[in-house]
Amino acid sequence: MKFTTKIAILFMAVFTTSMAVAQEKKPASPAATATGTINGSVVTVNYSSPFVKGRTIWGELVPYGKVWRAGANAATTFETSKTVKVEGKDLAAGKYTFFVIPEKDGKATVIFNKEITDLNPFNYDEKKDALRVSVKTKKSAKPFESLVYTVGKNNVTLSWENLEIPVSIK
């Protein structure tokens, strides 16, 4: 085989290998959106969806009694096009960060915070809460390997591992 042919084959092998290595990997917690219409208002939840991956989520990865960004990578956002009633309390149209404080007793505090520029939950400022409501959690009928939000006819539900956190919205 001629020297130039060998060089060409070597070049193609290196090029092909480098292209395979350079393929973009899927993120560990891909971005996701749940959207729907509740009582005439368009409701959108933007979040990153982490996976269980054999871990215990509630009480360990997500500690009880602590503010959690309700997703991964950055705080989750909740947007409504019209004023809605959340667990019977008014929430004005707008965009909010959405935080959750899960409790061991089957309850959770759901927080809609007006601060949307700093999505770091470690800089969470309770004074900027637009609304806080207490909700009952429930055991899910099936396990959820990845965190999922669903917008239903009259609620938004966070589901992950073996737990659901439904929030009434009307």
C-alpha cells in the first residue's frame, strides 16, 4: 500500500473516532415543559427533570423541611396568563419561581415567589413570596423514574419516585 493511502486511512480513522467522541451527551436532568389551560388561563411549568437512578428521593435527596427548587439545575418557573385561585387563594397573572418544602407528615408547602432573575434556591428570599399554600401529598399509583409535572383540568401535579404533590388551581 502506498504511503499516501496509509496516511489517508489513518486520517479517516482519527476523524471518525473524534466525531464519535464529540457527539453531544444528553443532560442528566433534561429541560421539560408542562402546559395546559385551567379555567381560561394558560398555565406553563418550566423545569429540569432529574431521574431517580436508584436513589431515595423524599427525605434524602430532597430533605424534608427544606426549600427545594422543585426540579434540577435551576429553579422551576410557573406562569399563568390570568389570575387563578391556588388552593382557594388568588395568584395574579405572571411568572413565578416555584418552590416546594416537602414534609414527612404527608404535607408540603408550595411557594410562588416573585423573584425570577436569581434561580438559585440558596438565595431564596421568603419576603418575595407572592403566595404560599399547604397541600396534601399522596402516594403515586405507579413509580415515576423522572420528575414530571402535569397540568390537569383543575390542578398542577408534581410526580417523582413514589409521591405526587397535587396543587388545586381554579
